[in-house]
Amino acid sequence: MLDIALWISLALFTAATLLTLYRAAIGPDLPDRILALDTLYVNSIALIVLFGIWLNDKIYFEAALLIAMLGFISTVAVCKYLLRGDIIE
């Protein structure tokens, strides 16, 4: 039963990642593209965690944690640059 749930969730998150890539490439404005990249890193975290569950390996959860921290910091930095034109005050 867990295998079926993993395959379904992997398929859905892969579809969500592809749709997010489309939005990042075709996005009408810069804020739309930033939001798409933010969603893309969340989807990639979910894919890495699901892959870690599938392989029953704990190292993938640490990689997902690192990507989550880097994604948050990069989103904050890009938003500050978009609003103020400068990252470091």
C-alpha cells in the first residue's frame, strides 16, 4: 500500500514541478517568476523526501533540510533586492 501511495505522490509532485517550471519560464512578471522558483524548491524538497522514503535512507532528509534553508534565504534575498535594489544595507 505504501508503494502505491509513493508512486502516486511522486507522479503528482513531478507534474507539479513541470508546471512550475513552465510558469517560471513563461511568467508574465518578475514576481510571478520568483514565486514559481519558491514553489519549485518546495516541490523539489517533497520529491527528495519521497525518494528518501522509497529508498529508506536518512541522508535524503538532511539534503531536503539543507535545500529548505537555502531556498528560504535565497527567496528573502531576491525579494529584498526586488523591493530595495540592494541586498545588504
